[in-house]
Amino acid sequence: MSTKLDPANPYVDVVVHTLWALIMALVLGTAGELRQPVARLMDEDEVSAQSRRELEAVAYALRMAGRG
């Protein structure tokens, strides 16, 4: 699909919409089931500072995906 993301492609708008739809379906489909485990893991003392930062970014992305 990445080779189709070319402004010279006469169907670039269709490709962009398809990419958007696939990503939204993937994110929204898994967002609900990931929110609780991510939040729970962020509360654990066993995760490193880096993992906690990454989990915070994941939690933010899940919240933003829910707004779509």
C-alpha cells in the first residue's frame, strides 16, 4: 500500500481513505479492550520509567482514538 501513497496516483484519495479506515478499525476495535490493562499496568511499581512513559503515550493514543 505504501507504494500507492503517491500524489501522481490518480486514485490517491481512495488509497488515503482506505488507509484511514483500516487504521481506525484497528485502533477503535482494540481500544476498548486495551484501556483497562494499560491503566492497571501503569499503576504497578514493577514497570520501568521508560515503560511507564510508553504506557502513558499508549493511553493517550487510546483516548484520542475514542474521540474519532
